[in-house]
Amino acid sequence: MDLLAWLSLAWLVVLSLVHLILSYKEKKLSRGITKVFLMPSLMLLIYFLKVSNVFLYLALTFGLLGDLFMLFKDKKIFLYGGFVSFAIGHFFYIYLILKIANISLNPLWISLYGVAVVFIVIYLASTILKTKFKKDSWIATIYGAILFTVLISALILTSTHRDLASGFVLFGSLLFIASDVYLGHTIYEHSEPHENFYIMLPYLLGQCGLALGLAMLLLI
């Protein structure tokens, strides 16, 4: 890495630590300001690493939009906007992961996976998750299916690329799931002390794992 990449990495680490401290102390305004600059700082690092893949920047751009919407998650319209933004970002991650894995996907297997996911979503949204998420059970279940697809894609990647970078991608996908599971708990069950800290810690590590792992693989 050159000097600008090291400086952008240092800035991202410092900004993330400051944001996490403000989140733990529940400084709503201050953490909102720092949150706005997290994904742009990660994009800046990737830029100075000389990665020019547009899909990676699109994934992080929709991550930024999700962050902005989630600042106002107490209002349903912004909460839904956050879910949609993150979901679109995940689709870009899935595309990149499978492209790097260089897997020739059989249309039959894709169709079977899609059918299986549809049936699982219908079952979970109408039964088990309906009690917890109520009217939002369909949104939560579909979003969960997208997260699960990112994880499956990451597992496929680790089977074709047994290296540190693919491990970062898998690690990131798992942490993203952990963050969103806890987020759902705080929104639909009850809030917790320092909840924004416990949401953002795995979220930040998850985004960095996915984005930087993919960046490393794109540079190979």
C-alpha cells in the first residue's frame, strides 16, 4: 500500500473508534454525524488501494444510503428505506462474490434455489416470524433470505479461494447477519442499553470484511 492508502486506513480506524465510543455513550447527534462519513471513508480507502470495480462502490453507496435511513429508523418509512438500501447493496456483493469465485451457475440449480427460498420465506413470514415481526414479517424474512444468500455465496467463494481475503468476506457476511439480528431484536422486541454500539460494532467489521476482502481479491 502507498502512503495515501495507509493514511486513509488510519482515518477509517480512528473515525470508526470515535463513532463506536459516541454510540456507546449514546450521543445521538454526534454519532449521527460520524456515521455519515463511515462508508465514504471505506470507499476512499478502496480507491487508494487502486480498486476500480463499480459494483463494489455501488454496494458501499447503498450501504451509505442504508446508514442514512437508519438514523431515523423510529419512523417506518425510513426503516423500510434502510432495509431496501442494504438489500440492494447485498445484491451487488452477491454478484461480485460469485463472479470472483468464477462459478458457472447452472440455471436449473439457480431456479431450484429460488423456489426453495420462496417457500421458506412464505412459511417463515406466515408462521414463526409473524409473532415477532407482525406486519413486517414479510420484509424481515425476505431481507433475511438475502443475507443468507450472501453467506452461501461467501461459502462458495471460500471453496474456490482458500486465502485470507475470502476469509474476510465470509467473516464479514457472518458479522452482518449478527448485526441485523440484534437490530431486529431492538426494533421489534425492546431496546437495550448501548444498543447502537452493539449494532454498529459487527456492522462496521462486517462491511469492512466484505468490502476489503473483495477489494483484495479484485487486485489479484
